[in-house]
Amino acid sequence: MFLERFGSTRIDDQLIARIERITRKPAHHFIRRGIFFSHRELDTILTLKEQGKPFYLYTGRGPSSESLHLGHLIPFIMTKYLQEAFDVPLVIQMSDDEKTIWKDLKVEDAISLAHENAKDIIAMGFNPEKTFIFNDLTFMGQCPAFYQNVIRMQKCVTFNQVKGIFGFVESDLVGKIAFPVVQAAPALSSTFPFIFGNQKVHCLVPCAIDQDPYFRMCRDVAPRLGFPKCALIHSTFFPALQGAKSKMSASDENSAIFLTDKPETIKNKINKYAFSGGRSTVEEHRKYGGVPDIDVAYQLLNFFLEDDDKLKTIHDAYKKGQLLTGEIKKIAIDTVTPIVEWHQAVRKEITDDVLQAYMKIRPLKFEGSS
């Protein structure tokens, strides 16, 4: 439906094989399993890599809570894989200006949340020599090129266009109407002259499917400003505990597993709230089997259990009724908990000095730089 409606392209076996050939390693399991399922001009990016020409990664986070949850990690896990596989620079936007407007946060509080969320992101292990993190409310005043590109793009986009793309109405705050261009501007390399100088460098954006409208708009504007269209790679939504077709929310504590949750909390949340694809009774489950596609515990494994063979064994056993709901929930708990505990241990080492090192305006190493 998404592919047909908005004209993106499915990531097929041929493209996956090409990724593996270029990177000389297996594609990330998010790609193999169709979690990242769609793209716009990823093939162009692969051609650039084959030709030894530069490109960069751009992704972001809108800080609305003090801690990220597991769903927030998905684009960053993919971005880290891409940075390591292709050895390219990365810029990460913390859109604290967006959350100030949409969540009615004080400017100072939004900046604070951006810094705390950035520490969560840094803890994932991005290359400090090739990663620049910025929050809009600070960076806009430090880098004139950012604001200049925002203005250039605003001159190319009408209210009717953003109304059609984002559904704005006349009663919406003017800040909401103006914000999409702020998210789009980092996809133009001239927003970062301290990294790319005067080069017009291609950009690849890993994001969830709900972010695609921002970059469809960007792809329309970029050529008019003399820049290449940004490429994209889209992920499905990470499910809320209440159902595989829902989305985790930072505003609903029981819909998500947060990176600050303790092991006992994780265990209780999955056991109590994770929607089950099992049957009403053990007898029915043994007879008819479970439904992995709607089972949240299985979905957690689909995202976080890296072993393909083990995942298939669990899938088949659950579907045949050999594995019960309580058993698959325990496997999910045992898989997710160490990931959260590891992140917490690393996060403790991310000081304000480490944060500032990532946020310092500076050149980054990339192919084609001097």
C-alpha cells in the first residue's frame, strides 16, 4: 500500500545481494527480515560507493521524554550498521524546536531533553570522528548556513503544499507549518560547510515510514536549489506492547520498554502487557498453534534476536503449538533485557564532556575530504 501510494521501491533480494557484495558482509537482519523494507534511490547511493564518491548519513530524534524506548533505537541501529558498513560521516538532528511547539515544552526543557536523548544515542557507539550531533535550538544560532538553507527551502514550498502533505489547518501554529523545512535542510550538504565545504554531497536518510513526507518534500525542492535528491531507507513501526499493529509511545509508559527500565520492570511489562498470539487455552494452543505475526513477544524477537535459524525455530514451534505463550515471552525477556542492561552500563559513561565532543562544530573524516 505504501509503496504503491507514494512511489517508493521495495528492497528486494537483488538489492540485498548488491549491498552484501559492496560491503563484503551480510546485510543487517533488519534488511534481511523486511523491517527496513522500502527505499528511494538506495541504488544510487550504492553506485556512489562503488565509484569511491562521498555520501553521508542523516537521521534524527524528536526529544519528548528523558529516555528513549526500544522503538526509538531502530533507526539508530540501522544507521550505525550503515556507518560502519560504508565508512561514512553521519549527522544527527535533535529536533528540540519541533517538540517545543508540538508538546508545548519550554525552550530550556526541550534543550535539556535533547541533550539527555543525545547521550542515549552516543551510548550506541557511533564513531566520534565521523559523527556530528546537533540540537536545532542551539545549532541554528551557531551555523548561519543552516538558517540560510532553511530560508532557501521555505522560498520553494507553499502553504498549500505543506497543507496537502502534512494536513495542517488554519488554526495550527505557524511554527508547525514552518518546521518541515527545518527537518529537511540537513539533507543538503551545504548546511554543514565545516564538514563538506562547497561540495554537493549526496545524503542517505534511514527513518521510519512516518518521516517520509518530510523528505518527499525535500526531494522536490533539492534539485531546484542545485542539490541531489536525498535517498531514503524506510522501516516499519516498532509495535507497542499492546499490539503488533500499534506503535510504541513515549507518553504511555506501559506501551514501551524504556532504556531506563530495570530487569524486573521489563519482565513484568512483557508478561502483563505484551499482546499474545496464543490461543485461549493450552489445549487449543497445542491443537491450532499460535499466530506469530500478531504476537508481540515474537515481534520483539524479530527485531532483536540476530540468529536467523533460532528465530525460525521459535516461529515454527510457536505456530505448531509446541511453544506456549509464556515460553515465548520468557525468550523475549531473556533477549531484550541484556540489551537494555548493556545500554545502561555504557550510558553511565557518557559525560557532558563526551556529549560536547560529539556536538562540537568540526570537520569529519569522509571519502574525498583532505
